[in-house]
Amino acid sequence: MSWMIYTLFYGVVKGGREIVKKKALEKSTVFEVLFFYTLFGFIFLLPTLPFVLGMTPLQYLLTAVKAFVIFIAWICGFKAIEKIPVSVFGILDLSRVIFATLLGVIVLHETLKGTQIAGLVVVAGGLLLLKFGTKKQPEETSALYVFMALFSCLLNAVSGLMDKILTNMDLPIYMTPSQLQFWYMFFLTCFYAAYFLLSRTKADVKGAVKNYWIWILSVLFILADRALFIANQDPDSKVTVMTLIKQSGCIVTILGGRLVFKEKNIVHKLICAAVIVAGIVIGVL
């Protein structure tokens, strides 16, 4: 099943993006990275403009809605992780798996097999073990930022659901992966630009352009999203199964944390990764 391979590619690249994102943030601020890697990604897509025209006003509107959903999700997520412990944020991020699965079952009427339920439980267990592996000093956690983290996870799940619907060839609102990616990036860039102007956020344009990690992040973002949109277009693909496969990205993040950032406790993390891989295998059987 090619859609599983595309989804696996997305998960692996997404894991690599987390490493590149952390490197990019060493030289630029959060909003500089968010805006400029989105802008650079859109610039990379400009040559495809002649092939993405001709959509209906409704299609443009729905794409703008998806972009706005991600715009809010990313802001909430970054704001939350700045204010609450990373370990707590990681546990809250597990809700994304639950939200995506519930949306797939309720909205798309997907059915969960026994192996998929078992796989979901095993993956969640592996992620929980991973987040509880490192002891941290207790920090005060505001209910507001906990809500923002959960809200970000919900919005990301909604965006994934919209991807599946908008690339469904049986629906009148169908658009190709190229159309969805181009206009989604266009609207997302516009939203970030508007945010910078209205909030009067200062940005080091010269520094961001010279930050090659942002350019690498943009390329990975484009490649991963295109693979995900192609996977969603396949009529046999299921949001519930794709949600499991996407968790493969954490394995790349674990290895990158050790090799790039020299993080400790690698044995425990690899054990957790093995549990997650086992859950993914069980879920796709």
C-alpha cells in the first residue's frame, strides 16, 4: 500500500524537522522561524503556479480555513511549550493521536479493527514511557497554557481531517495535492505576515535569511506535506491508521537528540522507540 509508505516518509521527515527546528531556533526567534520557513517554502512552490489555478471560490475558502487552523495551532503550541515543562507538553501532545482517531471514526465513519485499537494503546504506552523517562524539576503549570497545548493538538487533528476531505476525489470540493499545498502555503504565509504587521513583532530579516537551518526546514516541510497529501488522496488510506504511522517520527527525534545534541538517557528512549514501532506494526496489520 503506497499510502502507508508516503505516510511513513512524512513521519520520518517530520521527526527530522524537529531536530532542524531546534537548530534553527538557536539563531532565530520562534516567530522568525515560523514566518520565514513558511515564506521560503511558498517561494519554492511558485514554479507550480500554472498548474494550481482554476479552483472554485469554495475551494479557496476551505484552503484558507485549513491554513488558519494551522496558523492558530502553531501559535498556541509554541506559546504553550514556552510556559510549561517539556515533559508535561509531551504528555499533552499525546492527545493529538486521540483527537485524530476520534475524528476519523466520527466524521469519516472509519472503523477500528482490534489490531488497530491494540496498536494505538501500545503506541500511546510507548510515548508515555518516553515522556516519563527524564526527571525534571517541578514547575508551575498554568491551566491556560495546558488548555493552549490541548487546543493546538485538536486543531492539528482537524487540519489532518481536512486534508483527507479536500483530497477526496469523490467529493465536488476535491483538489489535487499540488493545489492544496500551494494555496495552503500561500494563505499561511499571508496570515503570518499579517500577524507580524498587526502585532508589530520585530524580525531580523537578514539573520533569518542567513540562517540556513530555516531553508533546510522549508525543504523538509514541503517534501513531507506533499507526501502526506498524496497519501490522503488514496481512497484506501485511513486517518486512524495514518495517525499511528506518523508516530514513527519520534524515533528520528530520539536518535537525532543523541547524535546531534548529545542528549542522555538514550537506552531508555530506544526501548520506548521499540515499543512505539511494535505498536505501529500491530496497528497496520
